[in-house]
Amino acid sequence: MLLFEGLEPTELEYVIDGNRWTDIYDFYSKELPKLGWNLEYEGSALNDNDPENDWGGFHSR
């Protein structure tokens, strides 16, 4: 399993200390396509112009 360094799986989610979601987003955006994965959907707090929303993370499928 390809897992961002430091992420720990729990029953329903993955957790990591600190605010690392943009690092995780960048990692999977680059690494998963190399393994043949195709992006079907992406939603990110970075997709709007309000910097107050940038803490919100992302969803992808």
C-alpha cells in the first residue's frame, strides 16, 4: 500500500500530526497516476479564492 510517510490508518480515516494536507495532496497527485490511477473527481479548499478556506483539505476519487 502506498501511504504518505507518517499517515496512520484508523477505522474510517487517516491521521497525521500537524497541518500536512497540502503535502499529502501533492504526494498523491504525483504518485498515484504513476501507478495507473485515474482521477475521476477532485474537490479541494484550494479551488476557491478565499484563503480562509485553505484549512479544509480535499476529497478525491
